[in-house]
Amino acid sequence: MEVLAKFHVIVHKIGRIIIPAGTRKFYGIEPDDFVEIRILKYESSGKPREGTFTARVGEQGSVFIPKTLREVMGIKPGDVIEVLLLAHYKAGKGE
């Protein structure tokens, strides 16, 4: 699968990460849109842990990593993770 963007972020409280403003602007990502994301957590043991999920984009480009994924990957607030933006879907507007 093609990667649209790659960046590193700090994990905030309850698994919140922020898609950088430049990335949001370039792809026209707005609140309530959906993104498909793969995250990687590097550890000294070599191969990174990774997981993929789809999430709704919140205010200021925030996305929440699902709790079960954070637990499996051992992600905690303050960790730096690599994020691969795989896809972007515009939110359906009521007609």
C-alpha cells in the first residue's frame, strides 16, 4: 500500500496524536474526516511493533490510538512513534 505521508509524533494523554498542520493542509484533511494510519513503535530489540487502524480526525488534527492497540504495543503518553498516513476519506456531508 502506498504511503501518503510519514511523520513522528509524541503520544499525548489517552493515546491522542496530532497529524501535523502541513500534512492536513496538503491533503485537505478536516475535522470529522477519516484517516487510515499505520503506527510503528521502535524498541532496542530491533524490529518495531506496528498496528493499523482507521480513525475520525478531531479538532486540530487529533486522532486517538485505540486503547487495545496501545496496550498490545506498549504505547504510553510521552512515547515517540512513527506514523504512516495510508489513506484519507472525506466525511460524508448530509444532503
